[in-house]
Amino acid sequence: MPRTAYRFIESLSEEQEQQLQRIRDTGKTKRVRHRAHAVLLSHSGKTIREIAEIFQVDRNTVSAWLDRWDKLGIDGLADQPHTGAPPKLTEAEQKLALEWLMETPQRIDLVLAKIEEETGKRISASTLKRLARRANFRWKRMRKSLRSKRDEKKFALSA
């Protein structure tokens, strides 16, 4: 089945439009606000490709948002249930954990103990490492320098 070049949300009642604007401005999550805004943009004549560029997502994602709107209306804006446990640490606690990790990056055990002491929550070392990787930290083993044993003349020539 060929794809249509353009797809728009054509019929919105005044009440739906006001509700979408309210959700766009004060929605519970960023994803819900984006979806509401995408429906409004589509109603105003923006193409799927233009909306995808605005939100920096794939055009299939925008198309799925609009399809869910057509099928479920306002209820289609909310996240669908998904698997996986919610994060143990809140965003503020995650930021604190990263700050503590920056203070003593070699002593992950101390950071874990401080997290448990301050928040009352226990997380594993792998959870902390995942958090660090998500924040673009590099997790590498530190190597001891052999600088005292190298020949400085040869080293200067090779550089």
C-alpha cells in the first residue's frame, strides 16, 4: 500500500484544541507534551516530515503518534504500559550520585555507601556504572605510570 505524501489531523473541536494546548503547556511528561504539540502542528498544516524535524525523531514515530490520536484521542497521548522496573533513584539523587562519583572515581564502594547513607536506597555497582555511562562518563581501569623507568631521550624522539 503506497504511503500518502501528506497526512494531517483535520477535524479538531474547539474543546479538543484547548485541551491539547493545555497538555502541550502543562502535560505530565515531556513525551506527552511533544505528542500533544505534534497533533496541534499537524492540525495547523505541518507535514509529518516537518514535525519529525522539529522534535528530532523519525517520521515513523510521528506517524505512530498521529495514528494513536486518531484511534484513542486524548488517551492516545499517554505512554503505553511497558516492561522494566522504574529507576531506583530520582533525577536529583542521580545527579548527586554522579557528583559523588566525580569526587572519588576510583572508590565506587565509597560512592555506593554514601548513596545508601544519604538516600536510604541501595543500588548495585553495575547500576552506578550504567548511570555514569549514560552521563557520558568513561569507565576505564587506571594504569600505573612507568614514567620513572623510561628513557626520556628515546621517548622525545618517538613523539
